[in-house]
Amino acid sequence: MPHFARLFNLAVWLTQDRASAEDLVQETFMKALKGFSSFRQGTNFRAWIYRILRNSFLTSQSGLKASVSFDSEDDGLPEPSTGETPESVLLTRLDRETIQNALETLPLPFREIILLCDVEEMSYREISQALGVPIGTVMSRLSRARSAMRSLLSSGTKEAAR
């Protein structure tokens, strides 16, 4: 299934619950199959399917909380050949946890725009199509979301230093 892993990743971040994310992705593919006749050849399939996922999420709004890692297959242990020390592994894990916590506290519109742009590496045009907003809105929302992340991360760093 095209884009399954990436859709699931976004669904987990949106729903904050793996079981709800599974249901959301399943619902997305069911709607995509049912409405495939509405897909226009030559248009961006990725943006189309992400829009279905987002619209399905917005209509369901589950709001359940769960802890989610960036790499579900990452066990946090260094590869034997990397030469990482236990200290560097700990610092990497703390950095990842700090970023994850900051991202989880962002309002949904900011969280989804950062995920689509920085994690899913979608272009502004693809994000615009997926969210159904003008490119200018994408750029503005992304700027505000990144500013909010910087603020959260800098306040988290100050608190950790105390």
C-alpha cells in the first residue's frame, strides 16, 4: 500500500494513540479506495491521500494520549560500529525526548504542519494540497509553529539547567 508507513506515522502523532492511528489509517485507505474515482490522474496522489487522512482525523477527533517515539524500531542502543559512548547515547535520547515533548504540546495545526514539512518532507505545495490551504498560509503557519517549537525548546533547556 503506497505511503502506508508514513501515513501511519502521521496518524500516530495526530491521534497520540497507536490503536486509534491504526483505525485512522484503515479508514483513510477505505475512503481512498471508495473515492478513487475522484482522484484525477496527473495530480499529486500523496497530497490527496494525506488530505483524506487529515479530514478523517478532524471528523473523529479522538484526543487519546500515548507516548510515541520518532523511530518505532529504534531501541535506543547504539550500533556496535558507531563508536558511540553511553554518555552520547544518553544525550541523544534526552534531546529526542525533549523535542518529542515540545512537539506534543504544540496545538494540532502547528504540530501537523511541522510533521508534514520536517518529518514527512513534503513540499509547501503538497502540504497546501493536503491541508486545503493556500501556500502562503502553509508558510505562515510553519513559521509560527517553528517559532513556538524554539520557544518551548529554549524554555525546556533553561528548566533543565536549573
